[in-house]
Amino acid sequence: MVSTVDLHLRSYGEFTAPDRHDYGQLVLPLNGALLLEVEGRQGMLDPLRAGFVAPGAWHAQHGDASNRSIIVDIGAEALAPGAGERLFERPFAPLGPASRKLIEFMALMSDSGAAPPAVVQGWVPLLLDTLTLDSPRPASKLAALLARIEAAPGQPWTTGSMAQALGSSVSRLHALFREEHDTTPHAWLLGRRLDLAREWLAGTATPIAEIALRAGFSEQSALTRALRKATGMTPAAYRRQHRPA
């Protein structure tokens, strides 16, 4: 039983038999990708997406050859009131810039030797706050545009057409993306298209050429180049490694 918090660096291989434990567990990928199943729900984790296993939840995982994650075991009494419930409702959470900075810090601490317990005890509440924060936030000026793009990722979106849909200038579009997502419109669009392509490769039998077009790539070779640059794998290799057995 975990009384407070404990931290490990782990890699995962083939699916193992489902397991459960009486403490919560954060899965924070540093490299590669990891398919996590929690109580029948599946999510693909990578350095931009974390997973949470609630105390007592059945779970199993399968990772690619290069996966490496920080695993944080959290005793139920160490979870702030309501935090476990919110994370259980959304077990696969995107990692924003603040969360990634915290994870990078702890990865450096762990790589240089065992992180001091006092550091771990202070780091976990900060990380949980970034994942579960529900205080009022300014309304996103990009929300409607991003929803429109995600509904039709195959359209030939450019910064010009995105700015037109937003009703702003291209320079204002860039400023909003930098302010709200700490990235550029092109980088966000490419990342979202790759996310969709990876989800479809891992979760469907749709032909790769069709996935490329649906995700917004001009042709299969364009998806291959982008995916190889991001993961080191071709779409076919990614599908073989990430499709459930």
C-alpha cells in the first residue's frame, strides 16, 4: 500500500494481464507512445498526453519499443478532495505547457539520481493542480475556429483561411495561438492531424492512404514523412506496434 506518493521510471512492452491496486497512478510519458486501457476505456499516451488510473481501477498497458514514462503512485489520502473523481472522469488528459515543464523538471531530477522525497512531495500537488484546475479561465478566442478545424481536418487549411474563418488578420491569428497554446497555427494544425492519424492507425483498419487524406495530408507520402519525423516510424510500422492484439 502507498501511504503518500512514490515515483518510478518505467518502460512497457506487450499487453499484460489486467491489474488493479488500492492507490492512484499517474502515467506521464517522456518518450515514445503507450496504449493504456482503464476500465474498458483506451487512450494513446505520449509526451503530450497523460493517463490516470484511479484507485481500484482495472487497467492494462502496451508500449512501443521506445516508450519511457514517469509513473507516480499516489495514495488515496494524498489526492485532494475531488481530484481523483475529476481525473477518473477524464483519465486521458492533454498536457499543457505548465504540466510539461513540471514533468521535464522531474525527469531531470530522476535521471540525475533518486529525486529527494521532499521534492517529490512538493512536485505532485503542483502537477495535479495543472491537470485538474477548474477555476474560471478567460474564454478562448480560438475555440470556435479549432472546433471547426477538428470537424473537418481534411480541408486545405492555411494560415490565411484560418485567419479568415476567425475574422482576424494572420498576425493576430499567430498572436492568439502563441498566447493560448504556446505554438504556431501551422504547428498546432500538423500536431492535430498527426494525433488524428495515429488514433485511426491504432484503432481502425482504415487504409493508410484514406487516413492520410481524412487527416488533411495531401497524400500518403506526406503523412509518412510527418509521422517518421515525429515518431521515427512509418504509418504501417506505427499501426503494427500500436494496434491491440
